[in-house]
Amino acid sequence: MSRYGRSGTLVASGTPGRSGTGHRAGSPGYASGLTIAIVAGVLLGAAIAAPWLAPQDPYDLASLRLDHARLAPLTRDEDGTLHLLGSDDQGRDMLSAILYGLRVSLGVAGAGTALALAVGLAAGLGAAWRGGRLEALIMRVVDLQLSFPTILVALMLIAALGQGPDKVIIAIAVSQWAYHARTVRSTAATELRRDYIAAARGLALPAWRILIGHLLPNCLAPVVVLATAQMAAAISLEATLSFLGLGVPVTRPSLGLLIANGAQYVFAGQYWMSLWPGLVLLATIVVIQHTGEQFGRAVAGGVSRR
Amino acid sequence: MTIDPRQGAGVRMMCSPTSARLPGRSAGLRLMVGLVLAVLTALGVADAEADSAATRPAPALRIGLAAEPTTLDPHAVNIAPNNALAWHLFEALTHIDARARLIPGLAESWQAIGATEWEFRLRHGVRFHDGSPFEAIDVVASIERARRLPNGQFGSFVQRISALRIIDPHTLRISTSTPYAALPLDLDSIFIISHRNAMASSDAFDRGEAAIGTGPWRLRRFSRGEGVELERNDDYRGEPPQWQTLELKVYSAERSRMAALLGGDVDLIESVPGADLVRLRGNARYSVAQAVSWRTLFFHADERVPEKAAAKDYPLANPSVRQALSMAIDRRAIVDRLLDGAGLPASNLVSPGVFGHDDTLPTPVFDPARARALLAQAGFPAGFDLTVAAPNNRYPGDARIAQAVAAMFARIGVRVRLVTLPVNVYLPRARRGEFALALLGWGSFSGDLALRSLLATRDPARGNGGWNWSYYSSAKVDRLLETAFGEIDLARREAMVRAAMRQAMDDVAVIPLHHTMASWAMTRSLSYEARTDEFTLGHHVRHAALPR
Amino acid sequence: MGYSALVRIVQSLVTLLAMSILVFVAVYLIGNPIELLVPPQASESEMARAAQALGLDQPLPLQYLHFLGQALQGDMGRSFTSNAPALTVILERMPATLELAIAAALIATGLGIPLGLLSALHEGSRTSRLTLGLATLGFAMPTFWIALLLVMVFSVQLEWLPSGGRDASGTVFGLGTSFGSWRGLAHLAMPACSLALFKLALIIRVTHAATRDTLRLDHVRQAHARGLSGVRILTAHVLKNISAPLLNVIGLEFGALVAFSVVTETVFAWPGMGRLLIDAINTLDRPVIVAYLLLTVALFTLINLTVDVVCLAIDPRLRQAPNR
């Protein structure tokens, strides 16, 4: 009936749902998964192999020349080098800049999200498990954090520690952990009332085994959905920070910084400086979201099987 | 882009059914296709001319500003948007014309009557917006208020005034503690309020009760952050504005300001990005005005030799190394390629036409080969490590310019670490001397004032060299400046300032980049004389003489 | 209930205190506001005088105590850059931001919840995948990019909507607001849409995920086995189950809309609080930053409190203490 029929919902399909992670070869779902996998592979491969794929080292300042700036796609500069995707306002080859920028974006957003997730999980689970004063304290810190603007966090970090990708990672983590903590706490609070936890407690299992072996896996589904959303948000956040001049160094641009730099030329019809990195960013986020969804589905399936 | 913009909407609507037929693709990918189409459409759109901006009836003028006036109190916050707004409501004893030269304002003439005393003759028949006459007592009240206002930022313009004497209602004598030839220029910054409002708070100005001046406009409404509405002062002493009402709206983002003009929300905008100027020049519906502004961008090179190093090992202490760095910069390329022509390669610390500008100083030549040779001669054949720092939200294109300069330095073998920071982080760190090469932009109406702040030997007690991030020190420059401030004869004074300027530039005390351009764009039916001081003054916007 | 609300309020006060200390330290770390405030030609003595006038010459703890003393009397200090009371400066901007946030929240929830529900109920269908794909796109592009695209299409090309600014000449109940006139609504449309897009995407996804999980729960399956209709299951079980996470998200996001719509307000020249905050940060206008963030904390606390109370009312399970 539907592409995801086997994992479909009760209301839609009328049959009890089961785990729907594995698509049969030949089904449309398989094709879709395959496309995503290929795009993901290409992006990841491009990011990893950037130094070998890129025609130019965009980090080599001496190779940037203003007379090669803002060349349209498929034009050759005076030295005869072909710029497949054009060049940016500093004379950077766009293809090279995008390959390296993808690395920066993925690295910064990934690390930031992972850090935020780790802190958020610990805080959220801790709050739900211990309850009482600790929970109140953690949730008040969460409130505080959520009302503290990322921009100010980023500014403080830059002022205190200097500019750099690591500061952006910290800024992302600092601004996002609270979301994870809140979600984990509310999910965990609900889960803690379920029978299997009571059963686990009844077995007198040590707390860490209940936390990690039982509670954590059952809190993962919403967390994974949120984490993929947050990873996408982190990429956007990094771009916005770069837009405001608080992001990565201009000599080592991320996709977001490339878009921000190119945005001012869009009105003049010089679309390539922001369009190409924008599309790569878009593809990256689509892939991340999709992967996250599959993952969430797998985890949810695992729960329903239990 | 060859897509006909008129079909834009059609393309957008088509994209979903077309892509929906693609089998086996995820919705996300399909939407990507749609987005590409949408973006391409938008690009076609951007090329299209807007249809709006037809000729409007004269009564109302709407201007899009780049930055927001924060208060109507003319003595409180010394930032350009506030001063520009204040010029609509208030006047000063002296004014600055479009070419940055001093002209009479509320004072019809002035002269030095001793080494430390000046006499100002005030205009007769001038009235404040409330009908009361303008007299010397109002000047005294204004100067005193500027000096005393808690948190006021205009005190520095009157700090050298030691006494005020009213001879008659239209004659005022002002004494300074030391000979100070720049006094008439400083008084251009002191807006004259009615003495009745001498004790008024900033809030009273913002509410409009005290915002009463002698200027060409009366206040109608001030809404912080949103804009200002003004109406013509029919009793204005000079040529009255050609508009019945004036609306000043704030669009701080370049893009939205431009869009506001193209969309017909405003008739004139200030501070137009270079790329858009090029585009607007080819558009019959709009005209642009452009002039070299009073702001010069340059790098201070910290000449202080680190404690543990020998002088010969610290490159920036050597004038020929600074010369080499200056020679490595292709100023023409920066202006043409990065700023789309919105700049003028600089040889001086102040813009052409500004008091003290030395026309005979040549713009530094671009010669990377000779720069390399100079470095080798100076003992750095393999280059050296250098931190180059710039703000990224202060001057037009600041961070991009710094990056291009870093690339040019890299090509003569200097290994650059580039730091670009928001100005609130940048300025304090630069003032603490944390960067070897630091970008600064400086606007001045007078070369002696600029030199004193930027390159005079540091002397905090006397307010000299406060922004001398180079720690440059030249006895000759200091002496020339000292003499110039005591010289009342304008021609002799300017000759001294030029000599000081030449000496400092010969020493490569700073590495000059370019003077920025001030630009305005407006509908074809208007005209505006581009001003060096970058102010957008509604009363100077006129109907274009003849629509082409 | 009353007691726990009291505890909340006390906790919030502590939060407010912590926030104010944080901001003081933050601004201190970033730089000395005096350097940005005084005109370039000022001498050192003038700078010292200005610092003294603003109390910036005192050691930081003393500055803080002074602020605290004033704040307890309801005085948050005067803005360094406009010389007006910090609270006045902020409150002047509040209506503009509130109406923007409300419009965006209405768009995001009004479209997001039904779309999220539908996409989960018809999991795998073409519409469902299209919706989720749309949600993905909503995340994909930074807000400034979307805002620019909107301006290019609707203002410059089609000339349907004004490119920026706010028109509050129309009135509702005597208050000037964008909702009061067509012109006002036209000004509001693009900023609200671009602000709503990200939140819309988030709400679609959260609704979708929560609904999908709920549909797998045993009691829902049983309900289905008992032959209850889809509509009944939806209203009796699904909506009740998804309301808690959804309300949490909506509450938080509304808070974020009010507090930090910086980028949107900048691009559309919307005279709201977000732009004020970034300007204040750029000039290190500490009184405004402090007052702003304290207001924000209060706002978030209020929102969280409301969300929790509403959740309790909807989902009785949360009332029991967890079994230990």
C-alpha cells in the first residue's frame, strides 16, 4: 500500500507495525535509501579526500589573486586554470573552497552536536533519575542557558580564547546541550514510570545498568530525532555565526561562511559564490536528516519488538 | 541568467508537478531540484528592473538610513547617525560644506583676536522652532551643557575652552587655555539648543519637548529604532527644504536598504554597496551620487621592539620593511575588484581636499619584486611571521580587504596569521597593542587633528597619540603639530600640517590603503550633492533639474 | 501545586541573579565599553572622566553591587549609547517583536501540527514524504538566506510586499499594531514567514516523531484492536500523548522567537528587540544587555511554568510521583 508499509502505522495500514529498517532490494524504498547512501558517500568522500580532489589549496594565501576573483563558472583565469564552479571574491576556486568548506562545516557541526548531546544526555538522565534538588538545579541551569544568546556566548569565547573552529564548536555545544537535556529529562521521566524500569529495579540491578542498559536506549528515539535536527541546526548556526563575523576564520571558510560571503553578490547576478555552497549545504542536511530518520525508525522498531 | 523574470512565478509553480513524477527519489532531493529552479528564478529576478519608483508628488521625502539614531539629545552620544539627525533639527556656530571645508553657520563670521581668544559674530533674526530668538546666551548654554551632561560624549570638543564672554546678544568671545587654531572646527560639533532647555534631560529631548533648534526641520515624531518624521521649518533662516515632510527610516542591512529603494519604500538611500552602484548606474530609473569620503583606511605597524629581541630582528621597527609591506599591496586591485570602485588609493592620512592633505605625496607603487628585494636587504630574505588584524563589521569590506592584503603579503614571503574580529572585541585588543599590524579607519576634517591622535608621540596627559598604535615617534612631526595649533594664519598653518604629513608618510608611520567612498542612490527625479562627511541631509535633497 | 509554583519563583530569582552576574562577567571579558563609547579624539583624562560618570572605573564586584542595589529598586540603569533608561529602550521595542513572534508561532503551529500529524498517520505516502522533505528544507537553509530569497522574489521582483520596516498605523483595541491594517499585515508577512519556517520544520518533525511513537504504544494498538475509529484514537490517545513534548517545544521556541529573532529583524529592518540586542552587544551597552537578558529569563521561566501546568492538566500520568 505504501512505500513504508511494513513499518507503517496502525491507523494507516491496519496491521500491527514491526521493525521496518530493512528494505527489500528492488523496492522503491530501497532505491531511495540507495540514493541517499550514494549522496552521503559522495559528500563524505569529498570531505575526506578534499586535499587530493581540490584543484587548488584554498588555504594557501599566496595562491589567492584578486585578478582571479569572481570568475563565472567554467571560465579559465589568465594562468589557464579552469574554474569549474567559478571563483570567490578573493580569487579562491569555488570547487576547492567547497570541498574544504564541507570538511569544516561537517567537522564543526558534528563535533558541536556530539558534545552537546553528551552533555545533554548526562544532564537530562541525571536530572530524571535523581529528581529533587538536583533535577531542579539542572533544569534551572537549562532555563538560564536557553535564555542566554548564542551570539553572546560566541562573543565571550572569541574575546576570551580567540577566534577558531574550536570556539565555534564550544559555542554550538553550549547553545544546544540544554535542548537535549530538556528532551531527555521529559522522556526519561515518562519512561521511569513504565513497568520495565520497575521490573529492573525489582531485580535490584545497579543504577548504572538500569540507566545505561534500560533507560538510555528507550530515551534514544526522540533524542536521535532531535540530534539530527540539531546537527542540521548546528550547520545553520555556524553559518549564521559566520554571517555575523563570529564564526570560523575567513582564511579557512566553512560552507556557511562561503554562503554568507557570496550572499552580497547575489543581487549583482553573481550567484555562484553562494549558490553552490548552498546546494552542497542543502544536500548535506537532507542526508543527515534522512540518516537520522532511518536511525530513529530502527531504534523505535527495536523498542516495539521488545 | 537568461530566464525571463516575468515567467518567474510560472517556473516556480511548474517545479513541483515535474519533479513529482521523478520515481524513486526522496522528497528531499526532489525539493532540491525545486529549490535550484526557485533560486535560478530569483537570480533572474534580481537582474530585472523594478517597475516602481514612478515620479511622486513633492510633499513627502522618504530616506533609508544605514544606521539608527539612538537619541535626539544632540550633546549625548557622538555617533554619526545621531549627528546626521541633529543637523536636521539643530545648527552649530560653524558648518562643514559638502567638500569638508569650514563655512559659517549660526555665526556669520569669526576671527582670532589674540593667541588664545576668538570673537564670533552671530546671525541676526534667527528663531528657534518655538519662536524664541537665537542669541549668545543660547551658545553659552549649549557649550556648558555639552561640557556638563553626565555621560555626554561631546565634552572633548569644548575641553580647551577656558572662558566664554557675552559682549552683546550677537557677539561672543571664547578663550582657550592654550593657543588652539582648530577651535572653529571643533565648534562645528556643538549643536545649539535654546538656553531654556539647558537643564533638560536626554529623555526630554527624546520625547520631543526639548528637541527645539534653529534647523531646517521641526520634529514630528521620533520612535527609537523605527525612524523619525520631520516637517519643514517654514521660518528657516536659509533656503527652506523642498519637501513638506521628511521620513527617515532605518535599514541597517545593506541588502534591505537596497531592496527598500528598488521596492519603492524610500526615495533615497545612503551607503550603497559598490556592486549595486555599478548596477544602478546602468538603470534609467535611478541616479547615484558618490564622493571620496573623509575616512581613510590604513594599517598601524607596531614599531615597538619586543623586550627580548634585538632591534634588527624585529622587522616592523625597520622603515624599509614597512616600505616593502606597503609596496606589496595592490591598492588598485583592492579598490577595483573588492570594492567595485568604491574607494581611492591613499597616499595621505586624510582625504584629498581635507585641510592638511598633501597632494604632492605619491600613492605607494605596487611592486612585489622590489618589495622582496627590500625585505632581503633588510635582513629578511626568507620573510617573517606577521599577525594582521582587522575588524569585520566596522568599515565597508574590512575583513575582505584584510584577507586580500594578507594574500599579497604572502606573495612576498611574509607568513601571515590573519585575525578578523567584531569591532567590540577588536578595538580593545588593538588598543592594548596585541596586533603587529592592525587595520584602522579614521575620518577627519583636519589633518592636524588626525595626526595628533594617530601619530603624535604618545602623551596621555595632553591627549596626544591616543590612537598611535604604531608607537611612532618623530620629534619633527611633534614640533610641527605643536606650532600649527598655535598658528592662526590658515595658509601658514596648513603648510605646517602638510610638512608633518609628508614626514610621517615618508617614515611609513602607517601603511595607507585607501579613502572610502560615500555613496547615495535615489530615484531619477531627485538629486543630492555627495558629501565628504557622509551625512545624509534631507534639506539638501532636491528635485532633479531636468528629468532625462 | 501552589507550593511548587513558589519554589519555581524562588528558583527563578536565583536564575536571574546568576544571569546578571554572567552578563557582567561576559561584558567584562569582551572588553571595556568605554573604549567604544568615547570619541576618538578624547584624551585619557576625558576617558577617565567618562568612565567615572558611568561607574566603569570601579572594580567589577563593586559595579555589580551598585547595579544590584539599583535593580532592587527597579532601576536597571541607563543605556550607554542612547542615554535613556535601559528598560524603556527595551519595552519600546517589545510590541514589535511580540507581534512578529505571535504571527510566526501561529504560522508554525497552525501548519506544523496538522502537517506533522498527517505525515505520521499516512506514513510513507507521497504527501507525507513531501511534507517531511519540506521540513528538512526548513532546517537546511540559514534564516538569512531564506529572508534574502523572500525579499528578492516578493519585494524586488513581484513587488507584492514591502521589503522591510513595520507599519503600526492600524489599531486593535486602541493599540497601534501591524495586525490593525492590511498595510501592517503586508509588512509583517515576510518577516513572520521567514521566522516561522525553521520553527514550522521543527514542529512538523516533533509532531511526526511523537505521533509515530504513540501509534506504536500498546494501549493505542489495543484501542485499535477494540475497533475504535481513527478519529477517536487520534483525539483520545494520540493528541494527549504528543501534547507534552509538543508543548515543551512550542513553549521554548516561542521564547526563542521573542528573545532572539536577531537575524530576521536585521534583514527586514524590523524595529524589534532582537536587533536591539545585537546592537547592544556590538557596542557593549551593558545596561541594555543585562536588562534584556533578565527579561528573557523571566519570560522563559513564565513559559516553562505555563507549559508544565498545562501538561499536568492534559496528562494526568505526570501527576504521580515516579516510583522509586
